[in-house]
Amino acid sequence: MSLSRIMKFITGGSEAFLGIPFIGAAFVFSTSWGILFVMFIAHFITLLIARNAKGSMAGSILGMVTSFIAVIPFVGITMHIITAIVLLIDAITHEE
């Protein structure tokens, strides 16, 4: 399994967790939105790895956008879920 695929599973799973309506929101609030910065960095690293592997970068770019938009409560939850789906599908269908 490639590093790009592993990172997409990790970031996709993290986004899925943050997309859980009350649990994810409570986690974001408890970190004073700091987790959104951490996720931005994780998506950026995944983007660089995917680019070097000549793989799809769409999920990582969407994740970086989500990290900014997620400060808006209900919009953020929706974006986390969409990003998780895109990243996990990309990781599952990843060609090695």
C-alpha cells in the first residue's frame, strides 16, 4: 500500500469522525478549532505526497478548503462528510 493511499485513508477517516454531528462538533469546539489547523496541515502533506506519486489531489484540496469553511457549524459538518467520502473513495480506488 502506497504512502499516498495510507494518508488518504487517515485524513478521510479523520474527516469522517469530524463529520459526526455532535461528537465531531464537540471535538472541534474542545480544541478551540485547533483541530481544523491540524487537518489543514495533514491535507497539505497528503497533497504533496499525492502530487509526487502522480495521484489524485482533489480530496486533499477539498480537505484544505473544508478546514477553512468548517468554522461555520452546520456547513462544516456537511463539508467534513463530503470530504471524507471523496478521500475514502479515492483511497479505495487508488491505482498503485
